[in-house]
Amino acid sequence: SQERELSVQWQLGTVDIRIQDKKVWVTKSSCPHKICMRMGKISKAGQMIVCVPNQVVITLRSCHKNLNLDVITR
């Protein structure tokens, strides 16, 4: 699997994201409570990490068309 690190800049600061071993997680965030960091690693389609203060949403999608989801909201 491909390893990658991303840094997203927003009004309140930066959110650093790591992709490794088919998992994604937030390694550093400028938000006050660090909830996005405590959400841990995600690895399955439909899972997400949200940083509300920085307005960042990380969502995993499946490359398969036959994904069985219960619900999708916006």
C-alpha cells in the first residue's frame, strides 16, 4: 500500500492526515479539542473523520459499485 501525508490549510490552521497500510487518520490538528485526532484510524468505506472547527471531512469511498450502505446523509 502507498504511504502518504497530507496537510490541509484552513481558516483556523492546519490538519495533518496520514495514509498508511490502507488506513487513514489525523496526526495533528490546530483545533482546540482534537476530537478528529481521537477518532482514530479509519479503513472501511463509509467511515469518516470530521474536524468541525477546521471544516474538514475525511470520507472513505469504495471503488466497488455494489457497496451496501444503510444510509447516506448531507
